[in-house]
Amino acid sequence: MIPALGEFALWIALPISIWGCVLAFLGGRWSRGDLVLSAERSTYAITVLFVIAAVGIVTAFMGDQFQYWYVYNYSSINLHPFFKFSGLWAGQRGSLLFWGLNLSAFSSLAVLLNRSRNRELMPYANGVLLAFLAFFISISLFVTPPFEQLGFLPADGRGLNPQLQNYWMTIHPPTMYLGFTSFTVPFAFAMSALMVGRLDSRWIDVTRKWILTSWFFLTLAVIFGMRWAYEELGWGGYWFWDPVENASLLPWLVATAFLHSVMIQKSRGMLKVWNMGLVVLTFLMTIFATFLTRSGLIESVHSFAQNLTIAWIFLGCMVVTGGFALILIIWRLPLLRSERHFESLLSRESAFLMNNLILLGVTFAVIWGTMFPLLTEGLTGSKIAVGPPFFNQVNIPIGLILLLMMGIGPVIAWRKASPRNLRRNFLFPGAVFLSAAAILFAAGVRHTYALLTFALGAFVLTVIVVEFWKGTRARARIEEEPPLTAFLHLVRRNRGRWGGYIVHVGVVIMFMGFAGSAFDREVRQSMVPGESVSIESPFGHEYTLTYQGLSTSLVPSMRQTIALFSVQKDGVDIGSITTQRQLVLATTPPQPISEVGIRSTLVEDLYVILATVDDAVLLGSNDPQLQRATFQVLVNPLVPWIWYGGLIIATGALIGLWPGAGVPTRSRRMGSGFRAGAAVGAGTSGRESEASTPDSTTSAPTTVG
Amino acid sequence: MHRDRRFFAGLVGVAAVVSYLIYTGISDTMVYYLTPSELLTRIEESPETMERGVKVNGMLVPGSYVHSTHELLHTFVVEDPNDASVRMTVEFRHPLPDTFDDSGEMEVEVVMQGRYRADGLFEATEVLTKCGSRYEAMPEMPPQADVNEGVGGMIG
């Protein structure tokens, strides 16, 4: 009954969304509060209806109602309830409804938070949100109906792809959808600002937290996806430059550019058209990603089935939305004029612009590499392939420039950096860069890119640590606080800025983790129980793995073959590691899946893959010769740093997001204020309450009113 | 509106660098994506194709898979998707993807990157399997046997 109710809810939601959308725009146009209110209530109502629809799907999964096509294809009786629940977003049909659910929830939240604070922008923003809600409701009703019935009740479902039965894969998609959908809100406010003609930084103030929220979820989602690939795909890597991976990276790259360039508009009144363009582009990238992932047009390891209808719909949505936004921007160009101009190449504005250009460059390279085979085939008919070597060759050098900018951007002066400013901020970090490079070279690191990554990383970290140190010291002196208190207050006073620095620390750690792949080690060996294999890590440790044997067992729903190794590190026993292959019998037909063995230390992973084994003959036999199997043993240096870096990034973003951060409090307590311009970019702007305007008043006192 | 030259200089500079990287990246790393018969034709026309890496897709021949017991070495046969008479033997020295299944229960398309050797073997450095049915393109109808079970009264 409940699933039927869910479907019914979707049918009701459609007219409400269209109705609400029309009312929102009319209400805004005619300044009719009653219409605006009605539209706002429509948004709330749609959220409730989406919740009912989602409950309907979950109930159908939990109750093994295989008469539904979607449940039949993505579940089975003996699937763990946890994964039955995740059926809501496991496949195309559910995930598009889940998308709508998230979008409706974010829309309601946006309305709730802004309806009284931003009366001017809210009606149009709500109208845009309702238009997209209508779009997603229509898709769930007419294109990919999650409630479609087979017309009979199969005894069991086909089961969930075992590769998706992984913790990370369960949280990765919803996190991605949270990031994608929440970006609709900043886009809606940007469109609203264009329609109303209110193009000061109001819409940016309103949406700053939203942008950071989307960015936070996108970041987590990309990292979760990498983690899943690393654990589950079993080839020792975490990123393959697969179109679906690229799709998730694209909005992230543009959103990152936007997060930075917004600061320029906030503090200098520049780049208004640019920012408008970036918010539109980020949003278009979320749709483009959906198009790439779901159309199946681009060959991918883990794409959804080819669905040209969906492809055309999302492509159409992209063109219409993009065209609409473009027309609005052109119409409002006179209002988007820059208040100031670039004065010097050696300035924070330039550094941020550079950062933006580079991020967009990466975006373009990724799109190009992903689409090139399709374009070539369409234009010349010859099929070609562009793979990871292309993306690495192009993106690593760009990434290194980005890393450099990450050290320069935060501390170079606004407007025009004086030689004094440059000396003061870059002499010491520059020396650290050179020493780090020299030490690494002396230690035998000859891989240029890796060496540069570590040395530039050291440079950026030094810049950030010095910033923290200067800020804390200044605050401790002026407020007469103990250092730790001063440090905490410093961060709390301007969470956007210091949170951002912490994000940078995480990014540096993560880049170093990527660079570690230059030093991967691997051995492949066929073994019988009792034999050992040794592998030396780039850090000089020697791991010796002794194959103890293989056990094969039939557990409900799968046949499990587990290989056991005892592990010695530099001659000392450190325990054991298992690696296994499972044949999941619950799916039709049975599907094999490997579970690699991973043993992590602070700096490296030991990663063991059971490559080939004749497990079928093994049941009930003890003959060691039959237990012969081939293994691939890898040492992946610095991979753990990717996950640590991810944690640090998430922490930094959360600090920036924490309620209260960046709320403009106009009162600047005079007693605790610092002297303007006392130390350019030296962390003395702790008083500045605008989260994303690092020391705009202190370092550019003459231009900021 | 005063045009900021530096702004455009920066824009053009970065665009030039990125374009250069993309251009050289594509020309250095791009490989042809062929079917086995296309590959063989091309090698006949220009033998130097053998030197360069190539991406090939073919259908896995059921039952053709064997693996060595003494080293990590998989061997299997693929046939041209359009012409079943053209076959190619493939050697691969890394772990296979989980979805590699030569039981014949379903059609498995294999996408390999590697090099065609003079001895007629394709030496793959990368193997991907594509079997849509693992993902979404599942048959709409379950086996007929299930149809007659449990229909009455259980739906609705």
C-alpha cells in the first residue's frame, strides 16, 4: 500500500510544482505577498510528498516487493537490510527520485531561512527551484519511473551488484547527490539576483554557506568514491580518470574556482560577471555530470546502461538552463560592472584570478579528454581512446602550478605587492622550498614531479603555519591571552579564512599522497603454502609475506576463498593479512568479487590481491598443491595521506561552515582591533567578521570603505 | 569600460599553456580503438602499428580462458564483435577484473589496451570487462517459471 501511496504522492507533486513555480514568478513580479506565500508553501508540500515517495520505495525494498521492476532488479530476499535501504539510490530510477527528494529538502530549507531575510530575492529564487523540482518530478513520473510494476510477482529479485555492497559505495552516491542538489540553491539565487537586478554582493552573502556546503559534500563524495575504488575494485589504485569519475570532479573544480573568486568580489567588487559565470557553470557541470553518468554515451567502467532519452533530456536541460542564464547575464551586463581594476600582476587579485584560470583549465582538459573520443568518432568516424596517461600528463603540471598558487594567494598583498611584502612573506617559505627540494634530491628522489610536489607542499605548509603563528602571536599579545586560547579565538573569529587554510593543509597532504604513487612497488608471484614473498617499500622497510594456506567455504549466499599470510616487517612479526575472492551466489548469475587485503601504516599500505586460484576444486581438500595461487603484492606509499588529507579538508570546511561563522556582525570592538596595515597578510585580521574576505581592511586600507 | 589588459593577458597565457598541454597530451597518449579485424587490417597496411599501443574490444570466447599455475599469466581468446571468424589470443599479466567471466552465461565484452606482437598474440596491459547486465540493462522479464508463482492476491 505504502509504495502505491508513494507513487500517488509524485503525481500530486507535479501540478503543485508547476503551480508554485508560476505563482512564485508572478508573485515576485506583481509584489503579491499572498502569491509568494502560496509558492513557498508549494515548496514545503513538495518536500513532504517526496518524503512519502521515498518512504514508498524504501518500503517496497524492505518488504521484498519484487513486483516493482526497480526492486526486482536491485534487491533480493537475502540482501542485508542496510543495502535494501540503500536501494533508494542504488540504480538510475531510484537515484533520480532521491535527487528530487534532496533538491526539495534543500529548497524548503532555503525558503525557510531566507523568506523573511531576503524578501526581494526569495520569490524568484523559489520559482527557479520549483521549476527544477517540476523537472525532476516529471522525470520520475515519465522517464525513469521507480514505481513501474512488472505485472506479476517474481519469487526473488536479481540482487544488488556485489561491488556496490560496500560501505563506501553506500554513502558515496547520497553524498554526491547532496553536493549536486544543494548547488541548485546558489544558482537559483544568482538567477534571482539577475532577474530582480539586485547585483551587489547580496546574493553571494545569501549563498556563501550553501556554496561551501555543496563543496563540502562534493569533496567528501569524490574522496568516498576513491576510497571505494581502492578497496573494492582491487587493482591498487583509487583514481582511473574514468568518465564517471571525471564527471564527479568537474563541478567540484568549478565550485572550487567559484569559492575563491567570490572573495575577490566580496572584498574588491571585481569579477562580477566572472562569478555569475562560474555559478552558472558549476550548476551546468552538475547536469553535465548527470548526463555523462547516465547517458552511457561515453564508455566507462561503471556507467549506467545506455539511455538516450535521459541523455537528451539532460543535454536539453543543460542547453536551456545555460542559454537562459546567458541571456540574463547579457541583459544585466551594465549592472555587473567591476568597481575596481587590476593594478598589478603581483597582487592577491591576480593570484586568485590565476587560481581560477588554472582550475578552469583543468576542468576544460578533463572535459576535453573525456569527450574527445566521442567527438573524433562523430567527426571522422575513427575510434580512438584517451586514457589516464593523457589526464596525468596534462593535469600534473597544472596541479603543481595550483599548488604554488596555494602558497602565494593567501599572503600576497591586495592591489600591488611591495617588495617588502614579498620579502616578508616569501623569503622563509621560499628557503624551506629550496631546502626541501635539496634534501629530497640528496635522499635519492629523482622523480621530478614527485619532488616538486613535496617541495611545493613544504612551501605551502610553511606559509600557512607562519600565518597561524603570526596571527596567534599578535592576538596573544594584544588580548593578553595564553597562546592556545589565542589560537582558538583566532580561528573562531574568522572561521572562513582559517578554515580555508586548514583545507589547504589537507589538499597539500592529499597531493603528497598522490605523488606517492610515483614510488609504488609491486611483485607478482605464484605460491604454495609455506612459500614466502618479499617486497621492499620505498621507505626502506622490507615486508615478507608467508603464504599460510587457503580456505574455501560455503556460507549462505556466497562461496568464499580466503588466503592467509603471516607478515613480517623488517624481520619482526606484525600479524597476518588475508585476501579473498568471493563468488556471490545471491545475484543472477553468480558474480565473483575480490576483497583485497590492506594493511595500513602511517605512511604506506601493504596491498595484497588474490589474482588467480582454482577455488572450485578446493572444497574439502587439503592438498597443498591444490592451494597454489597467484598473488600480486603492492606497496602503495603515502596512500593513507590521501585519506588523512581528506579528513583535514573536511575539518577545515566544517570550521568554515560552523554556524555563526561569517555572519556579518558590524560591531568591531575597538579595544581589540588591530592597527590597520600593521602587518600585511600576517593574520592580523582576526577581527574581520566576513568569513571570505581575508584581511580586506587591514592590507588594503585605502580602498575598502 | 576600461579593459584590463593584464586580465586578458593572463587569460590568454593560461589558455595557451593549457591548450599546449592538451594538444601534446592527446598526441602523445592517444591510441586507436579498434576491433580485432580492424587491427589486423591496419597492421597489414602499416606494420608500424604494432609498435604503438592500441585499444581493442572483442567478445570473450566462452571456455577459452586459462591461467598459468606458476606465474600471474592469463590467456584468453576474443573474437571480433562483428565477425566471429576473426579471433585473437590475449595474454595478460595483472589481476583480472571481477566481472571477467568466460562461463558463457552471458556475453562479456572485453576492452583491452596493449600491443599486438609479431607472434600473433595480443599482450594486454589493461583489461576491462563490459557486461551491461551486471549493471542496469537487465531483462525486463524474469524467467517464465516465476510468473505463475505467487501472483494471486499478493500484488496490490
